[in-house]
Amino acid sequence: MSLYWRIFLLNAAVLVVAVLLLFGPVTVSTPVLFGEAIVLVAGLVAMLIANAVLLRIGLAPLGRLSRAMATVDLLKPGARPQVTGQGEIAELTGTFNTMLDRLEAERATSTGRVLSALEDERRRIAQELHDEVGQTLTAVLLQIKHAADRIPEPVRADLHQAQETTRASLDEIRRIARRLRPGVLEELGLHSALRSLAAEFTTPRLSVSALITPGLPALDAATELVLYRVAQEGLTNAARHSGATRVEVHLRPVPGGGTALLVRDNGRGLGGAPEGAGIRGMRERALLIGAELFVGAGPSGGTDVRLNVTALQHGGSSS
């Protein structure tokens, strides 16, 4: 039955009851007596309440669909309003679910293209930093060293200071290039890349450890890159914003042939802060490979970043 006829019949039923009351024993005097006025008002209130209840029952599926539309998030796929009943509302709910399926598929495709272009641009910039800026600074470093060996002692100390500054800048350029293009991931695999990442983020104030469980299933290159980038972003957030002193990076198999990545810190946690660009970027990467991402409070405080990759995403290359 259509929504139009459902509402029409509900209101018609209330009106029919009102008309039937006219043929009952109740009479109305002129002028209206106080007792009769009470009966009329009570009957009107009862009809309004009955009409309101019947309309709420009839429009309840539409309200559920409206709430689902207001809370849908394409970065958190899978949630769908339940299709109940028959008629126009059930058809509308099914159409909405189909639209969500299409939007999520299109979002995953467009996100894959954007992230692929982003990785290509990262690779290009890292190559230029290594080949152009890195080689230039290396040449400058050698020239300063050559000059420092030939000039008088009073000026030599200044050149040594310039030499150390140039060497520190060269190390920083190399560090940036490694973050832009994880060469160790391509050359040695995910296990070595995560250990290298943990060592890179370790400082006197922050201890980072990589705990990798043996017997992990093989992963394809795209999945390994997503795992690496999520771990990198999780460590970056922990180092910059959490105030943590210890971070653990776990990579372990899960029942059913899946793989789980966990980045856990002992910092101050997220609190009520909204998700920033970093977390949304992790969700987009997870969406790209059909993985599940959870970002929330850890069991002992701090923040947990979990990425669960299903067995369907496992493929050819081994770490």
C-alpha cells in the first residue's frame, strides 16, 4: 500500500469514528452545557491523540531512513538502513542503499586514483631531493672541507661549523626523501620497513618498538603500502600530538587469514577532538583496499590505531 493511501485511511478511520459518535446517545444542547463541553473536548483530544499515534506508526520507517541519511559517512562504509515493510518507503530505502553502494564504489575508485597520483608525486619529489639537492649539498660539503684544510686557523672553526650545518641539512634532506619514498619497503619488504620506521621515530623522549609476529600471510604491494602509510601516520600523530613516551607497532595475523596492524601509544589520547586530515587520510587508504580502520582509546589510555586487512586482500608478494 502506498504512503498516500496509508495516511488517507488512517485519517478516514478517525473521521468515521467521529461521525459514528454523532449517532450515539450523546446530545448537545443550545447553549452547550458544561458537562457536554467536557465530553466534546475529551472526544476531540482522544481523536487527535489517536491520529498522532497512527501517523507516527505509519511514518516510522521514513524517520529511520531520515536518521540514516543524516549519519551516513562514506569513509565508514557498510552501515545500511534496514528495508522493512512494503510500498514506497521500502522502495525508497532500497534505492538509498543502492545509491550508497554506488557512491562507496565510486569513492574507492577515485581515492585509489588520487592516492596513486600522490605516491607518484612523492616518488618524483624524493628522487629530485636525492639527485639534485642531495648531490648539491654533498658537493658543498666537500668544498667546505677542502677549503677548511687550506685556510688559516682563526677562520677554520667557522668553516667547520658551516660544514656541520651542511651535513645536518643533508641528513634532513635524506630523512625527508625516505619518508616520501619508502625505498626500504620496495627493496626489503614490509617487515624491514616497519622496523626502520620505528628506529626513525625513536628519540631520547620517545621509545618506538616494532613487534612483528612470525607466520604472516603474503600481501600484495598495494596492501603493504597502505599498512606502511597507516603506521607512518600513526607514529607521526603520536610523536607530534600525543605527548607519549612509548609507542608499539604490532603486525600480526588474525583468524581467517587476515593481517592486523596496531599502533598503540601511552599518550593523552584523542579526547573529544574531531578527526583531522591525517586520520581521514588513513580512512581513505583503508577504504582503498577494503580494510577496516579503528581509531580510539587504548585499554590503558593513549590511542590505538587498528587496521584489519581481510584475507581477500592478500596476494602475491611476500615481505
